[in-house]
Amino acid sequence: MPDDNVIRPAFGVPRTAAPASGPEPAQEHLQDSLDASLQNALRILGAGAGHRVGLIRDPSAAEGDVVRVVVGPEDAPVVETVALLPATADAEAEAERIGFAILRALEVVEGAP
């Protein structure tokens, strides 16, 4: 599987403001799903540079049953999906590989002068 779609190009850049009418229903579903799934995270892989990295199995995602690689501040109860994989037999292992790569990058950033 190519890694060109693992981290979205705007990762770390503040998002633009939501329209005045509020978030789209799909985004509301995603946030509700992530809020519920945080209680059932497959695993927290670790933390670096003030952020934690984890895996979430999300069978109710709009895309179908998926495994999410998520990153969020250690001191906040929010996460953002940075990789999304269909929940196949190998998905958790692939998501773990991606998550550990992101975690290592955060550790490098944390140790940078």
C-alpha cells in the first residue's frame, strides 16, 4: 500500500472556519463517532511533542468499517484522523505501522533543538 495518502497535506495547519450554518451532517457523524470511539480505542501507541497517537476501530463510519490512525493533543480529549484504512484482516497491523511512523516523527520533532 503506498503511503502517499497517509498524512493529509494540510496536517498541522489550522482548519478554516466552519460555515455559519454549522458542520455538515457527515462531519457531525464523524465527530460523534470519534467521541464514542475514544472510549473504545484499540490502542494508544504513545506520545511525542505533546500529542498522542492511537488506533480506533470505527464500524459506524460513513466509509464503512474502518481502522483510524488518530493524533491529538495530550491535554485535550480531541483527536484528528490522519489515516483511514478499510477494516480488513491486515488493517490493524498496517495502521499500527503508520501510527508508529507518525509517533517516531513526533519524537524527532520533540527532540529537535
